[in-house]
Amino acid sequence: MTSRSTAVVVGLAADRLLGEPAASWHPVAGYGRAMQSVEGRVYADRRGAGLAYAALGVGSAAAAGRALGRPASREGWALLSAATYLAVAGKALGAAATSVAAPLYAGDLAAARLVLPALVGRDPADLDASNIARAVVESVAENTVDAIVAPAFWAAVGGAPGALGYRALNTLDSMVGHRSPRYSRFGWASARGDDVAAWIPARLTAVLVAGVRPASAAQVWRAVRTQAPSHPSPNAGVAEAAFAAALGLRLGGTNRYGGRTEDRPALGDGRPAGVADIDRARVLSRDVTIALALLALVPSLPGACKLGSRLRATKARK
């Protein structure tokens, strides 16, 4: 576990330093294209077909991770770090949020609406600056789970198969897990599987949010306990409630997705989101990542202490 945890931290650090590889050769992008092709061959408006599709997609990714080797070896340790790096997308999340904040600061609402769909699936056509900011903060909160905490968690628990298997499942959820006539049955397994896989990481995210914003810990706990259950997502609601309370905001409201409208419950008891809150949410997500890395290093501390004791004993004998 010690070497695995350290490899996960290296992967998190690599993502922060390097960001995601170019989309043209990113393995996850290639995986998405391959699964689109598979969907065209196996699609049927049945849950069973969607379950087989999800099992094939996650199983193939986990098998690729298993082929990378065991982290106990030096080669396996490096490959687990690489797998974690590919599964995590924290720097890209921050950059996407900034790309929306920049035109809002410049007063260019049309440009902000144009880039918003890279982060959220809702219709941006009628959104004002405050609702665009709310959408970004909510997306940063949700994706702190999906793109940072959950892949790192599964890398620590399951090694490279866990990291790549989770990233595959989350990718399938984004492809076929949304509500639409085409995917209401076929995408059910991908959507529910992603809910299950992110259940613990979402709550770990809330704990980390409270840990890095201790002055708001009581409000975070209250929002997660009393408000998050009203959200339609068992995991996004937890993350959004935690971020809302930590940032002193009130999230939730009416969201439009094409021809569909959803009224989301209020999360947090603060003020409406503003443009500056996008940067505050981005910084909070970064701080959660740092806390996660420190938490992952805890299993390594006994080994490090033993090594230090051995080195001191060796010097004393000399």
C-alpha cells in the first residue's frame, strides 16, 4: 500500500505540473472514440445491452491497467503513477473554469456562454453572469470528485486497474449516462455504476473541503447532511453542498438542458455566485487536491520513520 500511495501522489503532482496530454493522442480520448464505435455496433434500447456495453468498456480498461504490472516493482510503480496521471484531470478542470471566468471579467457575456458548454451540459443561451458563475462553481465542485478524488481513490485502492477502470466508467457515463430518449435504458448501467463508484469519493471530498476550510466545517457538515439529499445526484449534491457552504454561497436553481428543465434544490445559505467565486472554487479544488495527496502519504509515514531510524543507527555505529 505504501508504494501504491506514493505512486498515486506522484500521478496527482504530474497532473498539476503537466496537465492532460493533447487530445489528439490522449489515451482517454482514443478510448472514447473506440467506445463510440462499439456503441454503434451493440446499441439497443435495453438495459441489458447497456450493461454489456459498460462491462466491456470498464473491463477492457481495467485489463489494460492490470497489464501495466504491480506497483511493488520499480517499473510497476512508475506505470501506476502514469495511470493515475492519465486518470486525473485537475489542472484541466481549473483551466476550463478560468476560460469561462476570463470573458466574464471582461464583460463579454456572449463569449462566456460560448465556452461554458465545455464544462456543463446545460443550455447557456439565457444565462446571465451570475447563473454562468453558478454553473461553473457547481461543475468545479462535481468534477473535483469525478476528475480528482475518485480516480486517485480508486488508484490507491485498486492500482492501475482501479484508476483506468474508474476513468473508463466515468467516460462512459458522460457519453451515454445522461437522460435522453436514446440513453434512458442503454445508459442506465453506466450512470448507476458511476454513482456507485463515486459514492465514497464524494463524501471524502466533503471531508477534505471541511478540512481545508476549517472555519466553515460546521456549515459544510450541515449542508451535506440536510441539503445534499434533496439533489437528484447522490454524489454531485454532496460536493456542491460542501463547496457552497465553504464558499458562503447559495447554489442550485433552474437549469435547462435542451428541451428539458430541472429545478435543483438550494445548496448553502449564502449569497448568489459571482464571477470572483469561480476563482475561489478553483482554489478550493486545488487545496482539496493537496489535502488528498497528503492524506495518501499517511501510509508511507511509518516506513519513512523506520528508514530514518535505520540511517541514524548506521551513522551512530560509524
